[in-house]
Amino acid sequence: MKKFRFLSILLVITMIIISLTGCGQKTPTKSEAIKEAKDINVVFIPKLTGNMFFESANDGAQEIAKKVGFNCKYDGSPEAAVANQVQIINSAVNQGADAIAISSLSPDGLNQALKNALDKGVKIVTWDSDVDPEYRSIYVNQGTPDLLGTMLVDMAASQMTENQKKNAKFAFFYSSPTVTDQNSWVEYAKKYIAEKYPDWELVTTQYGEQDAQKSLQVGQSILQTYSEIDAILCPDSTALPAMAQAAKNLKKEGKVIITGFATPSSMRDFVKDGTVSKFGLWDCKIQGAIGAYVAYWLAEGNTFKVGDEIEVPGIGKLKVESNTIQGYSYTADDSGIVLLPERVIFTKDNIDDYNF
């Protein structure tokens, strides 16, 4: 009888333990379930399609997607408009995307669409141009404002005579007054100029809205309106080749310093014929690859804290820096920035070494 009572008590205890263990277990939801690479869908969104910079970035995104085995959909509009990006984000969410990697046209115009995506479990990564850091996990940054603002000014100054360096007349020409990345570079460039070249005169700041035809017209207008201008700084992959073409159209090749950021393929002829002596960029294929991969990596269920390293296949380990390196006040353990390894200055001597 005692043995039977002992076994009964043991059975009751066992049942209680099983019951408690069952209560502590949680059946994974669809979003929590571990997915294979082939089941993860990333939507890769440019500022606009048809631009060599963004097409090259997409080449990098597609290459790494094929290598790793996840799905990467390139989804953009030929017109650079915030409303178009909002529509594409909403469509990606509705179609069940696991992650979005986007080059934003606005620092805050996408907030509501991104919040909706986050609320539905979609991972958000930015590349090239950021959003409010509260609405994304990682920004794949080509360079901090101080790095790129300084680079922009130094490329122009290195081509000037000593007299020009004393009192140059110059202009900024880029995409728009609201785009996040370019405005941060320009603001730092102004600060750098004020410190190093206080007598330089900013004669105008113009915008081409990342439209090739409008940018050509604006470029020609700058040259016609400011005939004594020494340098035009174009930190935009549409504005720079348009400005170079404008100089050719008006027979001003070599008479004004034109520099900025664009792909080597879009600038090769202008460099070889002497219209532009030097300009800069970074490897946008690598940037696109990192942006797409990090989006996939997060969708796979990986997490990080600022200070951690993320290993990107074929590229290496990238440290997640604090948002403060971009001048942001918003900080969080799960929100940060990875920087591209390097930036490049292209000249006649090295431009044929690059094919993007």
C-alpha cells in the first residue's frame, strides 16, 4: 500500500512538472520561426531606377542574394518622389516581405509607412540615404558627414590655383533640399570651408531633383548666370554628369572646376576628355550588397547590439557604430550604423580600373 501511495504521489508530481513545463513553452509564431534562406524575401528600394548609381547598387544586392540563397526584389520608380517610396513600402508589407533595404528620399517622409512595416514584423535597413533612426535597425553609410563633406571640398581645392584658394566663387548643385545624405555632406562642407577657406564665396545652391534633363538645364543655367565661378560641387550622381555635360555644351571644358560624387561609368568620358579632372565615390555595388545582406540577416532572426560585428560574405566583418557618428541624438542598443570600408577619388589614371 505504501508503495502504491508513493507511486501515486510521484505520478502527480510528474504531471504537475509536465504541466508547468508546457505552460513555459511557447509555440513559435510564423514571424518567430527560423526560416531557410530561400524563404526570406528582401525588397531592395532605390531613390529612383534608371540611375547608374542605384542600378550598380542593385547589381551588388542581386549578386549576394544569389550567393547566399535569399530572394531580393528590386522595386523602385523612375521618378524620385517620396509618395512613390511610400507606395512601394506599403506594397512590400502587403506582399509579405520579411525585410526592406531602402535609400530614402526624405529624413522623415517615410516614417508612418516604416512604422507600419515595423509593427508587422518587417525588418528595416537603410543604405545610401537614411531615415529617422528610430524607424530602422541599421544604416549602411558610405561615410560620415565630416568624411564626405571634407572630401568634397578637398577635391575642389586641390585643383585650384593659390589665388583661387584665397577667394574662390563656388556653388553647390545636388538633388534636393530635403534628401538626407547629401544635405548632411553639404552642411559639413560649409563648416569646413568657413574654417579653412573663410573668403570663399558661395554664389548659389541649386537642385536638379535627380532628373537628368532638369539637372542639365540647371547646370547650364549656373554656368550662364555665374560666368566667373571657379568651382561647382555636385554631391549627387545625377547632378555631376549633368554638370559636366552642361560645361561641354557651353564649350567650358576645363574652364571651371567640376567635382562631386558619381559612378565611374557615368563620368569616364568626361574625365578622359578633360571636362572633369577628379571626382569621388565609394563602391556602390559593395554598399548594395551590404544593405541587402544585413536586411536578410535580420530577417533570418539575428540580433545585434551597438559595438557588435556583422560578417558579410565576401566583404568581411563590419562593426555596428552608434548613431551618434552621424550626428543623431537618438540612440538604442538595436539601432546603429555600419560604414563602408573606403571611398575612392577617380582620375584619368585610375578610372579604367573600376567597372560600375
